[in-house]
Amino acid sequence: MDKQKILVVEDQAIVAMNIKTQLKNLGYIVPGTAISGEEAIKEAELTNPDLILMDIMLKGDMDGIEAARIIKSRFGIPVIYLTACTDFETLERAKLTDPEGYISKPFKEGDLRKNIEAFFLKIRAKKKN
């Protein structure tokens, strides 16, 4: 099976590099990173990842929820949110984009691995049916 590609969208450079390293250690390909919603849309189009890890709070005018909405409608790429935002209003907005999951910051590598593996297991199960 081909290695899955995961795009990382995170506006804090150190956090993005940490996530990228963790993903590579888990055997995934990270074709790129983005720090803004606009950049995330461009990277999604250029790299066509299997999954996007999307921070909700991003640099620029567009937050991760709006970027996820546009990416899902244009390219159909699934999103797992990485977020420190757990207020009701933000989560309600995020739910409207039908995400594959949420990982609360700060998180451990195990949290990241479990959420991503669960997503890819679900995809493989759908393909078998």
C-alpha cells in the first residue's frame, strides 16, 4: 500500500515542524505545510493529500474552519482539526464542515497516531465494501 500523504496546516512554525517530524516517524509523507487558510488551499490543490491536519486559529484573514470548508467543497479532502479552541461556538462552526475528528492541543504523539490510524482504517473499510 502506498504511504498516505498528510498536509499540515499550523501557523506556529515550531509546532508545525514537530507535527511533521512525528508524522514522518509514523511512516506518513508530509508533502508540505501551510501557515494560513489561503496557503492551505493552494497546498491542498498542489499536493492532493489524503488528509489534512488543520489548526483552527491561523494567520491571515481566513481561519482553519473556513479553509477546511473551501478545501472540502473544491477537492473533497478530509480534515482533522488540531485545536486549542474548545469553546462551544467554535466547535459548532467546525462541526458544519463534517471533520474526521478533533485533536486538542497540546497533544501527545499517541493521540495523533490514534486519530490518524482510525481515519485510514475507516477509509480502507469503506473501500472493501
